[in-house]
Amino acid sequence: MKIILVIDDNPDIRENTAEILELAGYKTFTAENGKKGVDAALKEKPDVIVCDIMMPDLDGYGVLHMLRKNEATQHTPFIFLTAKTVLLNAIEARLKKSAVLETKYAPSLQGVNQFIRDIRDSGLMSQLADQYEVLTLSKKQHLYQEGKRPRFLYYLVKGKIKGFKVHEDGKEYITDLFSEGDFMGYPALIEDKNYDDSTVVLEEAEVMQIPREDFLQMIYGDISIAAKFIRIITQNVKEKEERLMSLAYSSLRKRVAKALVDIHGKFNSTGENKPIEISRDDIAHYVGTATESLIRTLSDFKGEKLIEIREGKINISNLEKLRNLLY
């Protein structure tokens, strides 16, 4: 049960507000002035603080200032008590925002995707519509291309898409693999620059287009939300850098093993054990090796019973051993 602190010097308003909140399913406690409210907040650590503005000695702004200076309460949702009729809606909105800010998201594509979904679903951005135009794309069709200006945030409803770059020598390097539930194209939107990679459909896909303006409003409409998002994508960039280092210094066996584990995770985010169905060429581009070398390594893994290959599909037999391959 969520706990709410009500601070108000008027006893009737204070008790009536507490009663309304208790009837709505919250646990409440009260304070009769600003100073006692600060002490109560530091002691009880409420989930939300509802506070009157006009109070003697220490008014609502002073209470907010003192609580924001304290590490234990600096992120506690705070509502000034000015309109009782919208109080419950305001509390729900603050709790949803607080839940998003307190969640520890993984520093990965999956973590970024979950963060964006939580912001969208929290109702914090009422301007963000539930549905936008959905495109149906055929295999090998491009979604966006390197050097072009971004106009949309893309949400993959169905199918698989790869992100890639082509080096000067003509070799392709896969930057990302996207599956159902993933968002695409946000780095260029955030940094306000042209796309630095391209995307192409691996199997027939359905993609929702979210206009650039709506996405930026969703992220930057609240500075605390923007700061958290930037922290997550910064960590995600570090993971990509570590993958590049792995490509440069790890043995081929370890690189292929890591690639299989990564791809398996990307296409089995719900805990299933679907086989890997992308082409050997694409896996080789993800690893950064020749297709022939990849095929030889896959053959070795099959002989060691780490994987099975049926009708061209790769089934991982021992995920843990593959993940912890020593050489």
C-alpha cells in the first residue's frame, strides 16, 4: 500500500484530505505545519507528499526546498494542495512517474526499449497517441538509410530488422538486430543528426511510425525523465564499444559464441527458446568475420553439442556453456 503524507495547517482540510485518500486505498499520515512535515517526511519516507502552500513559519515552497536538499527525499513525488478535485489524478500520475525513475533499466537495447514503453504507458505524455500509422515492409526493404535526416521514431510491431554500416572496403558490419517490441532510430533523434547507419528488413515486418515531435516531447517534457533516458543510452553506447573491443581482441570461437548468445537473447526476450533464423552471412557480419570461417566454427560447436542445426536453423543446446566459453 502506498503511503501519503498530508501537510496542512488547517485541521479540517488536513483531515478531510487524508480521509479522501484513505477511501481511495492509500495509507496516510499528517503534519500540522511545514517544520513537522519535513521531520515526518524524513522519518517515514512516504511515497508521495501532499502539501499546502500558505502556511506560517515554513510554507509549502520552503518544505519542498528542504526535502529536495536531502538525498533521502529529493526524488519523492511532491504535490501542492491547490485543487482537491484533481488530487487523486495527480497522485496517480506522480506515482507512475516515480516508478519509472526508480526502475533500474538494463544498459542495453532492451533496457532502452522498456524505458520508452514505460514512459508511453505511464500516461505522463497525454499528447502521445496510442496508435500511429503502421507500415508493412517486405524482406530486404530499407526502413531508413545512413546520411538521411530522421523524421520518426520507429516501433517494430512484427518481424526482424537489422541495422548495419558498410565500410569503405565494401564490407558490411551489423550494428544492431531488432525484433518485435524494439524501438529504432532514437539516437539520431536525440542527437539531432543524420542517421549514422542503415536498416533493412530481414523478414516481413510491421513498423509503427511515431512522429519526431511526439517522441522528443515524451522524453524532454520532464527533465528528470530526460536525464534518466540519457544515462541509459550512454550505458548502451558503452556496451557497443565493449563489443567492438571484443571483435578486435577475442578469439574467433569466443566472438562467434558471444554473437550466438546475443542474437539468441535479442530474439527470445520473453524467455522462449526460438531457433536463430537469420542468414549465415548476417551472423558473420555481426561477428566481423568471413562467412566461411563462421561456418567452420558453427560446425565445431555442433560437434561439441553446444548447438544443433536443423533445416538451416541454429538451436542452442547449452546456452550457459556457450556464454562462458573460455577460448
